[in-house]
Amino acid sequence: MSAPDILAPAVRGRLDQIGRADIVVGIPSYQSAATIGHVVQAAQTGLAKYFPSAQSVILNADGGSTDGTPAVVESTSGPDTVLVMVSQPERPIQRFTIPYHGLPGKGSAFRTIFAAAEALGATACAVVDSDLRSITPEWIHLLLAPILDGTHDYVAPYYLRHKFDGTITNNVVYPLTRALYGKRIRQPIGGEFGMSLPLVRHYLRQAVWETDVARFGIDIWMTTEAVCGDFRVCQAFLGAKIHNAKDPGADLSAMLVQVLGTVFRLMEAHEARWQPVRATEAVPVFGFQYGVGLEPVHVDVGRMIDHFRRGVRDLAEIWGSMFGRDDMARLRSAAASGGDSLAIGDDLWVRLIYDLAAAYRRRASDRDALVRATLPLYMGRVASFVLEMAGADAAEVEARLERLCSAFEAQKDYLRRRWDAAHGPPSRRGRPRRIA
Amino acid sequence: MWQVVRQVLEQAWRQFAAQSLSMLPNVLASLLFLVIGVALAVAAGRVARFLLRRSAVERRASRLGVTSWLERAGILSATAALVRLVQIVFALMTAALVLYALDAELAADLTRRFFLYLPDLAVGIGIFVVGLLAARVAGRSVLIGAVNHGIGAARLLATGTRGAVIVLTGAMALDQLGIGKSIVPSALIILLGGVTLAAALAVGFGSRDTVGRWLDDRLRRPAPADADDIQHW
């Protein structure tokens, strides 16, 4: 489907009026009236301050909010109200909201933003979440500058976070994607990205927009596609990431399925790419790195351990179909240990994740149930990590994560063996498979 | 008197011997069919296993997702399932030939009735097999969901779900086969009614405190798994 087909006629008309743009900043949103005003203002100020001569468009792709989110976007005052400005914008910044079509989810919102960016011929496109409280105008500069100066095609965020935040990123997604594809991208599912027009076009040409990627998993998909498509990748240091309180009704197991399911499907699609990778390389980080104060995080370790023990007790049959007998014995032993001495070591954890990936590949249907069944295991690992790092500072935690990444890389041969055994060696190594 | 008894006995023996002798070729032929049929079933099973292995059926089934469905039904090998199917076909053919050899008229009648019953049998078996698969999937979903929501009696709930689905589809299959058409639904209604009544009485009267404590203990639901301040990603 071409860009004009993706966009509604009214939106196309508006884009035709604008003609062309140098920069598009996209903000996907749903029920974000409380925070989106700040995000829009930061984007406007960033564009006016750092790219005053560029023709810029801020595009809000809204998923049908009923809390007045689009009205907040329309009514947010322009950069002329900002008191301290280094420069005034030479051209007005266009700003508008459009509803997106297709499957409900962040991915469909991104598709609409990408289609608009392509239609406007934008040299650079950035996307930022609508629930951010810590975004500053500098974020816009950092996400777009490496694209506009022509040196990079994809800018991933690099945040400072509390040592116990981002546990899926820290314990699974970062070390796994790093070991798979060989690029040390610290926040592969960050939520804020900058992209060049060729990369935007590459995304739009992929046949994933009617799949689960359109609903969720878009962040890891974008990062992986940028790496596997040989686009030039870098990171931007954005300081602290603080966003609005999460939805208390959100189901963590569903989130785990969204993230890990997409990672495993991407492993199938890009098998020819990750199988030969045997070393990792640093990805350049732009921006001045500084320390920031972070909000304290309360963690109820006892509840996590209870959850883990329930899993060991009740889900042994399902886990036993994925994990080795010795590892099952180690999990039982960990569950039987006292509360504060629970430990799921790196080697065991890595094998479990690799076994899960292979089991996901082997099973053709109802694969998500496998991932859902591992939530207690994940909670056990988080509890183990929190107990181990209770007295550690940020640098020590980062060093600890580096050791975990080394364990993922060291055991990659184990993954290759398990992966190949799940279906036999791939017969079409040179041809990526379509994500289903 | 004794003379009459002796005549009756001799006559009975002569008739039995004559009829047995007349049946002997049929019995021998049916035994021959049985032996050949069993041998053919075993041989066909081996040939089928050899051919299925040569054609990598297991890998193809895995790729098509058939293996995971079979696993859910407790069948660990697609090859073994197909071999067993071939052997069952041979066994049925052998049984028909044995019957024909013994009594062609009776066999023809049974065969006719069997074929008339076959559609109902196939549908009944189909209902039950689908029920087994659905029970396994539903039981596992309930188990995972209950564990992730911190419900203590997760396995009990999963077993109950699995059992309920199996009982329901079993009753539907029996109804399709015409077995106990009036008894099975009545038994099911009585069973469900009985369980509901017993639970209501237990909660409402004598075991109120005990059941209350049990429910509190077993079904105590702690805070959702993501109630921390922690942002998981």
C-alpha cells in the first residue's frame, strides 16, 4: 500500500497544502491529555531553537482518545511564548492531529506518521512518546541532528534510568539483541527515535503492518530492521526518562508476550543475519553525558519470589517441555531456597531464554502461551537481580549488566544448536522470512 | 426310559457333529483370514513407518504445526499416529473378512448396519477428539492465567476446567452416537445441579466458616503482578 492509500483523503489534502517539509516530528497518542501538551511544546521549542530555517511539521497520530488529547495538541501554544530562545523560527511550524487507520496500536500510528513523512519528502523524522514528563527541546535536536547532517539513518535513545527500571530491557531485550545482531544498542525498545527518509521508506515497504507489529512490538521491530537493513545506527544521550504512571490495569504477561514474541519472530525473519554474528561492536553515542537524580523505585521482592515459586510448583509441565532436566532441577532448587538467597544465575538465565526462543520456533501455534507461562520465571530473575544489586550504584549495575551481556554472547553457540534442532538447519539462509 | 435318553443324546451329538463339520471350513477360513490379516497389519505398519520416515513426515508435520496439535492431545509422534491408523484400517478389514467367512448373511447385515452407523460414529469421535484438544488448551490457559494472577488453587481450577470440557464434549459425543439419549443429558443436569447445590449449601450453612477460610486461603489474590513502581521496559 502506498503512502497516499494509507492516509485519509482529508489528511492527504492537508499534506498537499503544506507541500513539502524538511522535518516531521510524530507523536503517537492515546488518552494522553495530561502530558501531551508538554511534549508538543518541547517539540515546538526544539524545532524553533535548533532548526529555525527548516520547514517542520508536528504530527499527532491519535488512536481515538476520549480525554481531549487532540484538543490539547491543537491548543498548545507556539514557540513564541517560550521566554528564552536562542533563535526565532523563520518559518511557521505546522501542527495537526490525525486519526490513524488499520489495526489499533502504536505501530499503526507510526505507519501513519511514516506515510506522512514520505508524502512530505521529509529528510528527517523523529517520534516521541506522548506520556513523557522529562522531554526537553534538546531531545529533538539530539534525535534529528545525526540524521540531518547525513551521517546516520537511525538514532536510538540512550537514557539514564533507575537501576531497577527497564528490567525487561536490561535482562532480556538488550543483551539478547546485542548478542544476536552484534550492535550494542542500550535501549532498543526506548520509544523515542530519529530516522532518515530512506529508512522511513524501508519501514513502509515491509509487509508487517497488518500483523501484530502494527499493534505492539513496533519499537524492537524498528531497531532490528534498521540494524538488519544495514542502515547507519547511532544513539542519542537524552538524560533521564520519566514518563507518566503506567496503566495499573495493564497485564504484564501481555506486555511480555508483545516484546518477546516480536523478538522471537524477528529472529525467524532475520536468521541469516544473526546466525553468523560472533562479536559485538559499540554504537556511537551523541550528546553530553551527565548524571541526573532519578525518582526512587519501590520493589516488592517478596511478591515476585512468591510468583516465581507458584510457577515452579504449577507450571513445571509446561516449563519441562522447553527447558532441560538439569535446569528444571536448578529452578526447583532456587525456589526452595530462602527468600533473600534466591539466585537465578546468568548462565542459567541465558539458557532459559535461548530454550524459550527455540521452543517458540518449534511450536507453530499458540506460541504466545509459552511466553505467558514464563512470567513467573521472569519475576524470579528480576527478584534475583534486585536482591543482588540492592546496595549497588549505577556504575556497578551497568558493569553487572555487561557481564550478563557477555554470558549471552558466550552461549550463542548453545542458541544455534537449540535453534537448528527446533526445525533442522535452515534451507534458505540467504532469504529472510516474512514475519507472520 | 434310559433307552429314550440315550437316543436323544445320540441324536444331539450327531447333529452337533454334523453342524460342526459343516462349519469347520468356515472356521478354518476365518482363522486363516485372521492370521493373514494380523500379519498384513504388522507388515503394513512396518512399511508405512519406513516410508513415513523416508519422507521426513515428522519434520513436515512440525513445520505445518501438526506436531504441536498432536502433542496437545498427548500424541508425541505423527509417524506413530499414522502407522497406528494404517493398522486400524487393516484390522477393520480383517474383522469384516473373518465375519464373512463365518456367516456371510450375518456379516452382510452387520456391515450394512455398521456403514449406516459410520457417519454418526465419525462425528461422535470427532466431537470427542476436538473436546480433548479444547480441554487441554483451556486447562493450560486457565493454569497460566491463574498462576500469573496469583491464584493459589491454579491447578485445581485448571483440572476443573479440563474436566468440565471433557464431560461436556463426552456427553455431546454420546448423544451423537445415540447412546443413552435420555440418560446422559439427565445425568449431566443432575450432576451439575448437584455440584451447584452442594457448593451453595456448603457456603450458606454448615461449612460457611471453613469454606470462607478455605476460599480466603486458596483463592487469596495478591496485588497484580505489575503493582510495583518498577517500569519493566
